[in-house]
Amino acid sequence: TQLLEQSPQFLSIQEGENLTVYCNSSSVFSSLQWYRQEPGEGPVLLVTVVTGGEVKKLKRLTFQFGDARKDSSLHITAAQPGDTGLYLCAGAAGNSGYALNFGKGTSLLVTP
Amino acid sequence: NAGVMQNPRHLVRRRGQEARLRCSPMKGHSHVYWYRQLPEEGLKFMVYLQKENIIDESGMPKERFSAEFPKEGPSILRIQQVVRGDSAAYFCASSPYFEHSNTGELFFGEGSRLTVL
């Protein structure tokens, strides 16, 4: 099993602040996905990154895939209470891309 | 709601009973995946099915667990003789296809939460 370590585990910030959460592994992934999960709900895909060094932007969210395809980061600019949730990274290895390895997530709370 | 539908949302069973969890994929999706989320753990892949075929069950426990996706009707994850350690959230996901490039998007349902007393 290829482990994905997410940090921090919990993060509480005020509206308007910036933040970065990390997803690290000693293994190489063919692609890496970020999901957001609300309590009692299933994960919802935010982005997929495939190429080492790739940067993708989704409004105030910026995702980066490490050059070696072993790590990734998610940066949120000017966080809003609606950003509150559990952020999960998931890596796909080889040709079994559907057998995603998920991290335990970063639980983000944004207070007004 | 055209999303992935799972039921029941919550299921309580006593040790030794059977649990059946159902999943209807998104319209037009023919690939179904089951994942399990244990307390304090990340989601873990269990099984990948297409209609009437199990493609990959490498994540399924060897005993008591089985899955099917019949030609008609939902996919079913069946757990026989449940034990307390089976208490978890079971998520189903679907996709229209899975490219070899492994960038396919999985659409997850809201999950079925099994509690074993």
C-alpha cells in the first residue's frame, strides 16, 4: 500500500486568511486527485494533476503536483466559511488508477 | 438527482447478521467501485465491477465479503456474519469508463454507514 500523509490534520483559520495543506508520499503516482468531503457526504473531486510540476487553479484554489510526482499541495487564497470541509488527496499508481490510495485528510474550519 | 445513489444511508446490524448495501451508478456509467472508510482511516479501495463482471477485487477481505453488479439493478456489497470491525462508511463510486491514462474521474455516492452492535 502506497501511503499518503496529509498535513496538517486539522486547521482552523479566520475568513480572509491564506492557507496551504500538503500531501506527501515516498511513492510515485501516475496521477493525484484532490477531493473535498462534507460531513455525512461522499468525496467530491476538485482536481486531477498528472504531470510532475503541474499547477492547476480553480478560482481561489491552487493545486501543485511535485516534480517527482510524490507530493502535492493545495493553497487556498482568502479562505471563506464555505471552504470548510475535509480535504482529501488520493493517488493513482500504475494502470490500476481506479484503486486510489487516499490520505486521511486535512479538516479545515474557516470562521467568519 | 442523477448522482450515485446508495442505500440504505444508515444500517445497524448485530454481530452475525448480514448486511447488504446497494449502489446505483450515475446514469450512463457502467463502472462501479466500492471503497470503505474505517473510523480515523482514509478511504480504502475494495472492488471494481462492471456489469456482470468483477474486474478487480484485490481490496476485498478474503472472507465474508462479496460484491456483484448484475445486468439489471444496482450493485450490491454483501457482508455476511458481520463483526464490530466491519463498522464503517462504505462508499460507492461510478465512472463512464476508465482510461488507461488513469485520469478518470470517480463520482462518489453519499455512503452507507454500517454500525455493528
